[in-house]
Amino acid sequence: MSTNALPDLSWLRDANKDNFPQKALELFSFQYQSNNLYKDYCNALHIDVAAVSTLTDIPFLPISFFKSHEVKTGFFETALTFESSGTTGMIPSRHHIAHPEYYEYAYRSAFHHFYGAVEDYIIIGLLPSYLERKHSSLVYMVNDLIRLSGRPESGFYLDEFEKLAQVLSANKQKKILLIGVTFALLDFAEAYPMSLDNVIVMETGGMKGRKEEWTRMEVHDYLKQQWQLPVVHSEYGMSELLSQAYAVKDGFFACDKTMQVLLRDESDPLHTFAYGSGCLNVIDLANIDSCAFIATEDVGKIHYNDTFEVLGRRDFAALRGCSLMVV
């Protein structure tokens, strides 16, 4: 990869589990040279860039920088901006993107990896609070999946619970993905208990004070009870990332080829490690335009099969609309 130009889409497409460390180290070197904010951060930590040879050597930029700075690699006119969905009055994170195709590739690849061809599904988005925002990465992704599905039944539903129930009941022989913000799924499940054995129900988190906070297990148990489901799926993503992880059962998340999760010690943020419990650090190869190395404010646990759990929010971390506060 040349250090004189941004990596292109073919560089991202070539990523796989085997070459992920090499790709990450290449991107670290590139972003250190081309992202002034990240370079200043690394220099302030007195990082010996020449000595960075493994993933755990890489410095991770605190996610809060997306609130206070423009996090850009290189100089570009912003083509797309995603904003976080924090509570009213809070400063949102802003993710500036020059190449939307990196995001599109990342989520399309992940969907295919975990669920197969999007054309095989009716895609239904139950995202009322997100549809009201102009810069939601989640709405952007789901809208594209709806379009790619090519099904007339696919679409967004705001508060049209009766219409949604009719669509689900009328398509019992088809594969359906119902992706929704947590509070909306709970409201719909309460109003319309039914059998949804042909439906993948995926919660994206997000209570935002609309209900008493529930644990993820409580949310899943309630949805399974109301809709006679064997499992409830989950998505782990945020406005500062272009890749997502998915949990197909019991809140154990796995990543596709453009993303990897590590841990850091909360008492020693520069101590990064691969397994155990700690704060989550994310490497997102699709974050070429911003920073690929993000120190999140989520607390989690990584298992030796490379699945991970999100256990909650770090103390004093800002409330985010896209995550459950406690698991």
C-alpha cells in the first residue's frame, strides 16, 4: 500500500482473517503519517512508531475525540457525515467520510457472511427515533439493505404496528429480518404477541430513557416469550465505526473480516490484550477516512473462540442511544 495515496476499495476487499494483522499495521502506518490528529495523539504518548509490530502495540484513539475534533485521514471534502444518537443536549460524535463505498462494502460483506444473500430476505426496519435523524449510520445501512432486497414488502415502519403485524402475518413462508431499536421492539412485542418462527429479530440496542433500563437478557427473554422465538439476534455498531459485529445467539458477538476487537486495562489504557475482560478497543479496516483504531467506552469480555460480549458502559461514559446500558 502506497503511503502517498489513500488505500482503495480493492485493498479493503482483499482483507481476510489471515492478513488482518498485516492490513491493520499497514493502515496504522498510513494513518500515523496522514492523520494529523492521530499522529499528535501518538506523539503525545511517546509511541515509538518503528517498534509497533503487533496489533496490541497499536495506540487506540479515544472515541470521545469524535465529539471534539474532526477525525480525518488526509484532506478531503466530507461526502457523508454520521452522528451519534446521544440524548438531547449532548454533543454528538461526528464521523466524516469521503468514501461511502467503504461503509457499504463493510456492512454488505458482514450481512452476507452472517446471513447470506440479502435478496433472500424481506428487510423490515423498526427504527422510529433514528428515522427522525438526518445523519444516522444505522438508517443508511438498513435503507440500503431494503433497496438491495428488492422485495415490495421491505421497508421502514415508524409507529405503524398494525400494518407491520399484517405484513409479518401475511409472509409466514418467507425469510424476514426485523431489525429494530430496543424500545420499539419491546413496544411492538407488547402490543402484538404472535408467532414469528420465520423471522430473524435483531435488536440494535437503544432505550434512550423511553423505558426502565432492562438488561439485554431481559429484553431477549421478553421478545422470545412474546413472539415464540428460539433466539434474538443483536448488532454491535456505532456512528464512529463502519463495520459491525453480530450476535446470532445469547449476546455473543462475532466480527466479519474488516473488524477485530481487543481489550484494554481500564487502569492502564495503553495495556492492550486479546482475551479476558476489560474496555473494548476496535480495529475497523473500513475506517480508512477517519481512524481505524478506536478505544470505545464499552466494557466487554473476549473469549478464546474470538466471540465477545458487551457487558455495559464504562463508569462516567456518555449515554449513547445505540447500546443497552447494562447486560
